[in-house]
Amino acid sequence: MSHISLFLPQPRRGISSVVGALIFTVLMIAGFSAMSLALDSQTDIVNTQRVVADVELKKQQEKFDIAVSTDANNILDVSVDNKGQNPVEISRIWITNKTLPTQPAKPFSVNSNDAFVPSGFKSNILATQPLYIIPDTYDVKIISTLGTVKITELSYGSSSNGLRAELITDPPDVIVGQNVTVAMLVTNTGSETIYNVRPNSLNFVGTGTGHVVSSSSNIPAFADLNGGASVMFSWDYQVDGDSGNQLTFSGNAVGDGGYSTNTVSDISVLRLPTDGSSGGTDPDIVNDELLARPQLFFIIPSSQGKSEDAQAVWGINVVNPINADMQVSKLIITAFAPGAQNNDKLFDRGGGACTFNPISPVLGPDSNWSCPSENALMWQSTTPIIIPGNSTKSFLTKVEPGKPSGTASLESVVVQGSVFTTLGSFGKAGYQSTMSGTDSSIINVHLTSDPLNPRSSSNIKSSIVGITPNSIRLFNVTLADMDTVSTTTINSGAKLIINIPKDWTDVTVTNSIGFVGTPSVIVFGDNSHQIVGVTSDALGSVSNVANTISFTARAPNIATDKLYVMYVLAQGQTNSGFSIGPLAEIVLQVDVP
């Protein structure tokens, strides 16, 4: 009889379970290992990126300057001035000898004791590592551990004795009769301060008829130079002669203690206005500096009030800057007040026609003046006005002011001009006027030929031609309340400001009517002058309609015709509390006989 046991398969199932568990454990360990490796790799990448970003940030924040000099024993001093927020570590110095033909470069490591410069400190990184320099010219390159590079030049030699100079003439090709600026750059190549550094008088040699007409003193007069510091001295020379003449300037500078620079020189070549900058002669019509473009200079009243007097003086001086006649057939002055719904009328008060009192080119009735729109003045003629070469012509008229659309004042009125000529049509913008919303004065500044009757149309001028070089000229400049109503005035304390162009000299106030004391004369650094007069009483009453400053000035001593611009303006307030700001750009034409 046979027996079947129910427990025979159980040992096999137990073995299978154990084997499966072992396999799972191995797979799990392998998975965790791979994950751990991936996490470690990611951590390394993040750390590397963080380090790189930190280095880049520190490099961007690294700010330092260097100053290179030598002492009396020819030992090199390389000072690093740390202006950043982190310490600077200098790793290497490269020195290139620029005097030798091969310009050899040699590296030097920086001692660890000197390599670190704290924030806000200045330190010599060669303090414990003396480097002896022979007299020559070098490029010194400083490299930080973060890769920042600074380069400076060191010129050291017994001949310069601690001071080095360079001389520059500007422009290198000066127009006959104009000014050339001579600049001397002086550098202290040592480490010690040199006091009272000043240039000696420059020497001048000219070829042909080239010569100096006049010169200014050097600016500044002197300077104290720390080690590595520089100063620029400058002179203005008015020169004359023939085209092609060479002007050679030379000189040196000295300092207290026996210091002196090398002698330096530079050359400027005379040329005519019609010559190209290379010395050859070009036709005027293609001269790059002029482009045959007429220049426009304005006469603008400010402010204009609600007035029915045709007395506001508007106009443009048209300058022909080339050596050929120019014909003007039309000229337009446009004025408009910015606004979303602009119904202001700047000129055409009555709607349909402006009221004019012409001054120039024709004094008296002139049908060539019109208002093509409410905000435009136009002079147009079928017989063009001819303006000779290098000359000017005034287009002036008195006109009745317009009026704002409401009672609000127009604090800014944009003004621009256009001219139509045989050389083309051109415009000029950037000017402004104002218009009061209530009754107020009409205010102009201008030249007058008669200080006792300056508002008369026949006496109003905006340009002067035919001025002889080096002659003394009398000018009468007027601030006027142009309307005929005595109840609208300009408050006392208003200023008449006259800006006399550069190169005009011997400016003297000879008379002043209606101003406090004698108006002051101010001389600026470019040798231009300014006269300022302050009114003593209200201006605009029946007995006081205009104040005038009379002065004399000497015209430039030039060899070729030239035009200058005198800028006249005024500041103050009307009795209605409205600010004034008239302008006159007066053209002065100096003609060589």
C-alpha cells in the first residue's frame, strides 16, 4: 500500500523565495547606487557653477587703479589702489620695454606678502621685491588672480628729470586769421610731488609770411603734481599768413626743485576757408563743413500780450556762408502752441489778414509779407533777394500779435523758420516764445541806430555789415516795451544780457539809459564778453518805453571775411506777473578791405 505525502514540495518553494529576495536586494542596491552617483554628479555640477558664478561676480566687482613711478634710486614702484568692495590679489606683472626695437616683455611674480590689497587701501605690490629700471619707456601690465588686466605707460629718463611733456596744436590746419589752440600735457613720472609746475613761454617759428597776431596767457598758470599725475596747459594764438605756411610751436615746462621737461613741439598749417583740410583747394559747393547750407538767426519777441498794436518784431537773419551769390525767394516763420485741441492764433488776430509794419528788406508797406495761416508769417517775392557770398540779409517786420483761444497764457510757443533759396530749402527749429492770456507788454531786444528813438522801425537793426577788421565799433542795444499802452509794463529789476562773440576785444560800456549804475562787463575763459544791465524803473510807461546800453568793442584783426553772432536776451517779469524772454541773434559781418 502506497502513501502520498502532502509536504514534499515545500522545500522547493522556500528555496525559490530566498533566491528571489536575494535578486531583488541586489537590484535595489544597484538602483540606489546609480541614484547616489547621479546625485553626487549633480551636486558637483551645482557646486562648480556656484564657484564659477562667484568668481565672475567677484571679477565684476573688482575695481582698482594703478600708478607706476620710480624713486631716486631707479627702483620701480607699482601702487595698486583698490576701489572695489573685495580684496584684490595681484598674481603677475609684465614689463615691456617699448624703446627697444623688439619690445621685449618680461614677467615677474608678486610676493605673497605684497600680493593682497584690502578694499579701500593703496599699496606698492613691489615693496619687498625691488626692481631696478634703466631710463627708457615701458608698458607695465598688472594681472590679478581673477584675470583683471591694467596697463599703464612709464616714461623714465634722466633727460626728463621727473617731468615729461607733450605738445599738441588744434586744429592741425588752422584757417588764416583764426585761432589755433596749443596744449601742453605735463606728467610727473616720479613718485614725489613736484610743486609749482609751469610752462616756459612758447617759441614760435613760421614759414613764409606766417606769424602770430596775438596770444593769451597759459591756462592754468601753474599746478602741483603728485606722482603719476598730469596737467594740461593751453594757449590761444591768433595767427595770420598765407595758405600753406607752417607754424611751429615749441617749449618746455619746469617745476620747483630744478625739475624740467624735455623740449616738445608741434606744427599747424595755415589754410583758407575754401581749402580742404588736406591743404588742397576744393570748390565751395562741395565743402563738407558748409554743404552750401544757409544759416538762420532769429529775432523773437517774448512775451506777447493781448494787444492790437502791430509792433511785435519778428524776423530772421539769413547768412550765405559760401563764395557765391544766393537768391532768397521765400521765408516762413511758424509758431504754434502744443495742445490736443489747439485753437490759439499766434499771428492772424482778426481772422483773414495780419497787420504788418515791415522793416526789412523794404522799410514801410511791403505786399510780400503775409500770413498764409493763423500761425505763420511769410515773406515771398517773385523778385528774389540776392545775398552776396559770405554775407547776410535781414528779413524783419512788426506784426500784430494773435491771441490764445481762452484766457490761459501760453507758457511755451514753439518757433521754427524755413528759407527757400537757389541752393535749396532749409529749416531751423529749437526756438520758443510765450504769449500772455491777459493784457501784457510786447517785449523785444534789438540793435538801434538811435538810442533816443529806439522803437522806430527805421532805427531797428538785427545785423551790421561792412565792419573793418581791428576797428572800434559802437553798439546800441535796446530792451523795449513795443506796445503803445502805458498800463502794461516790465517790472524794475529786469536784466538785459548781451553776449559778445569770442575774438572781440576792448569791450567798454560808454552809456546806459534806465539801468542801475554802469552795467557790468564779464570776461569768460574763452575771451568772450558778457554785459549785464539791471533796469532801475518799470519799463513801458509813456515816458519810459525802452532802455539802451551803448558800448564799444574792437573787431577781430582777421585776413579774410568772417561773420560773428551776438546773442542778446532779457529776463524779468511784466506787471501782470508773466515772465519775459526775448531773443535777438545779431549778425556782425567783418569785411576785409
